[in-house]
Amino acid sequence: MPRPGKKRSRATLADKEGPATKFAKSKIQEEEESMMPAAKERNSKPVGSGTGKATKKEACPSVQGSKQAYSHWLMKSEPESRFEKGVDVKFGIEDLKAQPNQTACWDGVRNYQARNFMRDMKVGQEAFFYHSNCKEPGIAGIIKIVKEAYPDHTQFDKKDPHYDSSSTKENPKWSMVDVQFVRMTKRFIPLSELKAQHQAHRASGGPLKDMTLFTRQRLSVQPLTDEEFEFVLSLEEKPS
């Protein structure tokens, strides 16, 4: 993710494609990968040690098996400073708002299913900006997709924590999208509240009963059904 102010000081990145670079949070990636079988996601070693030849089945079995069209998303990022290889991976919604045109690249995703979800995204679709790996996780605002998936430049940068030596410019493994700030949610919607709703809906058959945030909680880019998205939006109006 870009950092506020200094924005990673990386004008040489990615053939200078697109707007400000979003430096994706590697700890989230590592956590989500730890929850997935290696054959389905990537091997268990750090970025740069993969084979670079994942099959479609390996890349995203659940998506391939049932290709559901999604139009809403939830995307996680870290709002608090954490350094990796000397780079601060902090990037909260306020950092996005501070970028030129309030737009940034969502790079650094190193999970096949999360990557494939990004490849399914269309311009104009909206996503919740979710603060993760922090004191109080939860939904802070709404963003929209302004550029569809294209090669993630950080996979080619040897100085980047997400460098992948097995990926080539001729056959890049990793993708990113560009996102733009839409608005803050009327109030911060914490994970604890979403979890309580999920648990209640599991018993009642409500909209959040199968929400990916809880069934695949480590995944940093997640799909939402229209029903899930609208229900979460309705929580804005409720007192915290």
C-alpha cells in the first residue's frame, strides 16, 4: 500500500502504471494462506518461492466449481504502522483519502483466491474498506473499483516485501485493481457487531449466515452477495 505523505517513495515502481500504489498487507496474506491447503492456494513458503505454474483448479477451486457473479466486495487493509523489510505497510482509509484523486492501487495480494476475486471485479462495483490487524477491526468506509485487474508491479520489484521471483512480466502471477474512495460509513461498524449478526443469522437464516468474513475469515479480498452488502449498509443507521 502507499504510505501517507511519502507514499513509499517509489516513483520507479510498476512502469509507473496507474495511480498511487496500494501496498498490500503481507501479514494478512500470510495468515490467510496458513488457513488454506497448499495445493489450492500457493506453496507455504514466503513470496518468491512458488512454482509459478498453478493450474486453474489450484488457483481457485471454489470459484471454478461454482462461478457465481458478485458485484460487491470487502477488502482488508491495515490502518496501523507495521514495518516489513523496512517498509511501513500501514494503509487505512484516511491514507486512501489523502492520495491524488483519492485513488490507489490494491497491490501485494499473494493469495490465488483473493487474486481471482479481483480479476472478477468490474469498474463501478463497490466494496467495503475493512480495517484489519488492528485494535478494533471493522468496516470504515466504501470504495469503488475504477480500474479492472492488471499485473501487480510489486511482484517484479526485488526490494518489495511481495516480490515473487517465480513470476515473469511475460506471464505474471499476480494482479491488482485500482480503487477510489467513495465515502466513510456513517459510523464505524466493528467486527464484533458483524460477528454477533452472523451468529444470529446462522440460527435464523438471515443475510449474513454465510458471510465470507466468517467462513473464510483470513481472506483479504472477499465477495459479498447483494443481500449481504445491503444488510451491512443498514447497520449504519443503527446506534453503536
